[in-house]
Amino acid sequence: MKLLATDIDQNSKPKPSMGEAILPFLRPYGWRVGIFLLALLVTTGATLALGQGLKMIVDQGLSAQSKGYLLGVISFTGTLAVVLALGTCVRFYMISWLGERVSADIRRAVFDRLVHLHPAFFEVIRSGNIMSRLTADTTLLQSIIGSGLSLALRSTVTFCGALVMLIATNAALGLMILVTVPILTLPVLAMGKKVRTLSQKSQESLADVGSYAGEIVQQIKIVQSYTREALEKVAFAGEVERAFEIAKSRIKHRAQLTMVIILAVFGALLAIIWNGGSAVLDGQMSGGDLAAFIFYAVLMAMAVATLAEVYGELQRAAGAMQRLMDLLHAENAISSPDADTQAKSVTDDLQVQFSNVSFAYESRSTKPAIDNFSLNFEVGKVVALVGPSGAGKSTLFDLMQRFYDPQQGQIIFGGRDIKELNLTQLRSQIGLVQQQPTLFSGTVKHNIGYGRKAASDDEITSAAKAAQAHKFIMQLPQGYDSDLGEQGARLSGGQRQRIAIARVLLKNPPILLLDEATSALDAESEHAVKEALSLLMAGRTTIIIAHRLATILHADKIVVVEDGRLVAEGSHEQLLDSSPLYRRLASLQFTDGIASPASRTAT
């Protein structure tokens, strides 16, 4: 699904300009901005003063026929050059530092926002698109702030200063330029808006290219297994060409913009030189005044040409900044009360209760995933959830952790609606082990230690031993410091499962959510891990999504779910007698063997 930046938040407030968006990130470094601006003014002043030095050389140094006076004028000009060089050094360092620092702060702020956004947000925007914004867009922004913005400010100040000096040198010619400048800006404004739009589309198309490539690389085994390499190459080439066509259109408009500005500026400059030269020939201006005037006119022309060139880059930066601001200001559908003020504390009574809960995913709003579901999960009991695929079992886990909020009903945790609880407090009470465990790039120690902040090495080792993972970990090249690769690619499925179990063992939560947590283990490891889980489950509320009879037999209660509704609950024997759906699931899905539905019905 391709998504433009404007699609992220259709109901957002009016979007800030680029300056308004960047200002909060510049404010903490105000003194550095001040030094940059001071250096900018000094270097611009030195540049403008060079024009007066040129005038003095022509009118006084050469006319006076005095080498001493000429040497004095040249010394003055050399001093200005030294000031210009030092000021440029300070200006370049400060703006480059600000570019790097601000882009890093924006990248961090966007990431900080992302990790708190509700999971539904990531269902409508591809991860590659987000990564493009965090990397390519912030890199572009850093480049623009560090160079393009500096050039734009320098050219603007130089232009204004040169205009003032032109008017001071010859008011008539200076006013002629003053009238001409607004006319020259009209094509810049008209074409610049188009460049900005195309720049934003170009960034989006590049994000699509990155997303597509990332998805194929991540699923390379499937691609090769189905021998789709040739088709994927053709599809990727199409994405690349689409991005190129948009970029080509953007480049064409920028080139046309630059051409128009240069022709207009130098046409005006030649007209001014003609008028100024005529004034010298008529005795109305001195040769030094004309030299200074031409110098300032050239400065203005160069400034306008630079602005025309940089303007397109600034429009690209504005598009990139807008994409980043869309993420930074994306609305979070799951609000968390502040832990210190508004949130109610988690009590010792951790009973979980679903009360008339109904929920539908935004992408399937007409079909509820959970439909009027009510159930008490008693403290310290083991509850098994069974049902066909798509019945809503995993959705119950997501709602319990408040990844989504139900459209109707309440989820009560310790006698309180979970919406009244701080998310950190709520989720710290819950441990999740998925059927397909999620691991991070990094070491074994990092992945297990993810279960509890600042866990010691001994605690990590103890958790691994309890999950029957210590033995194979020690056989890895660097033991607990071994890198697991992306998503734990260097481990087998059963090994990844045991790392995930060790992680939740380290977290040691009072409520366990197990999505058939032992399904990927061999028989020997499964037996050992079940013993570890049985110790962990003692005195804790455990909810299991079950697909195997061995799991169900040890549950205190079995709940049968179909189409998001609770259709039956009870013990294994009770459900075999009372629930046709459970009997069918038992005969078709549970792997340990069971009496046929017909024989049970006859009984």
C-alpha cells in the first residue's frame, strides 16, 4: 500500500512552515545561531567594504600617482580579506555544526514519537517509508541546513547590503534595480511551488523504492523458493523508473527556474552597466564609482543566482521536513495517563475482566474481530483460548496489552478500566511469548536482557538456564556475547523460542500471555521448558492460545472462541460433551489423539 505523507493524518492541524518547524530545534542552540549570524554579518560587511576599496584604488590610488597611497589602500583591502577569511571559517563551522546537530535531534524526536504510536498506525504506512524519513530525509535536511540555508542567508544579506551600497553610490541606478528585483522574484515564486511539490513526491517515490527492496531482501528465502527473482527484478525496475520520472520532472523545473533567473539578472546587469558607462562618459560618475557600482551589481547578480539555485534545494528540504513533521505530529490513538498525576496505580488485585467488549480493526471496520466478549480471568489460574484461525484469540492479547482500544465495552484490570492506567505500569505486569518469537539484531545477552532493565549477567544466565537455553548459548562462538543476526537469523526456530522464553522469565510478570510458547521445541526441550513454565506459572494468571491437547489438559478453564465471540467454556471433558466446535477442533487440530466426535456424540 503506497501512502503519501499527507495521508498519515488527514485531520491534522494546519501544517507549520519549514521555519516554524525547525525553530524549536534551533532554540536550544541560540548562542551558536548568534555566533553564526554575527560571523555572517561580519563577512558580508567585509565583502561590501571591498567595493569601497576597489573605488579607492581607482579614484585615489591610481589617480594620485602615489605608490605609498596605493600601498595603504591595498593594505586596507588585504585586512578586509583576512577578516573575510576568518569570518567565513567561523560561519561555516557553526552552520555545519547546527546542521548535524539539528538533524540528529529531529531524527531522535521522530523516533521517540514512533515508539509510542499505536500499532494501527504501522498498519497503514510501510516500515521502509518510515526508515526513509528517518535516514534519507534527515540527511537531506542536514545537508540543506549545513550548506543550502547558509548560502541562502548569506546571499540574502549580501543582496540587501549590495542594494544599499548601490543606492548610496548612485541613487538613480540603485532605484532602477530596486524596481526590477520584485519583477525577478515572480518566476521564482511561481516555479518554486511546483518544485516543492515535485520534491516531496520524489522523496516519497524513493521511500517506496527502499520499502520494496527491504521487503524483498527480508523475505529472500520465499522469493527464491518460488523462483520469483526475475519477476521481482522487473517489478523493482518499475519502482526505480517511476522514481526517476518524478525526479526528472523535478530537475527539469529546477533547471528552467535557474535559466530564467540567470537571464533576467544578467539582462538587468548589462542594462545597468550600459547606463553607468554612459554616465561616466557624460562626466556624471567617476571611474571609481562605476567600478564600485559594477562590483555591487555583480554581487547582487551572484546573490540572486545563488538564491535561484538554492531555492530548489530549500524546497526539497521543505518537503523532507514536512514528511518528518507528519511523523512527529502523528496522532496517537492510544493515550496514556501520566504515571505521576492522572493514572491510577496498579493494585495487588490483578484480575482481568472483559466486559461486553467489541472491537473491529480499522481496515475491516464492518467485521468485528471481537464481538460482545465477556470473561473473567481469575488470578493465578490457567486459561486456554481455543478456536479456529481468525477467531480473535490474538486480538484478545492485543486488547489486554492495550495496543488497541475496543469500540465498545471495558477491559478491567485490578478493578479499573485499563484506559485509566499508565501504559508502562500496565504492560510491565504482562509477559508475552509469541508462537513466532521476535528477536533483535544484537547479542544473546541483549535479547534476554530486554526482559528487564539493568538485569545482571547472573540473572540473564539464570533465566537462560530455566528456559533450557544455556547449553546451546555456550556452544555459540562468543557465548552470551554472540551476535544473533537480523531477527535472530543465526538461530533455529526452537532456539529463538527459548531465547524469547528466557526473556519473559527474566521479566517475571504476574500475568503471562503464551501463544503456544513451546510449539517450536523438540520433545526433550519442550519437556524441560514446560517444567520451567510450570514453576513460573505458579500463582500467576496465565492465558494460553492453545493448538495442542497437551496444553489444554493442564488448564483450569478452556474458552472456545469463534468469530470473536465466546461460544463455550469449561473443562476438557465438559466441552467434549457440550461443544460441537470444540469436538471438531479436538479431532482435527489437536495432535495428541482423541476419541472421534462420533463416539463422543454417541456417548
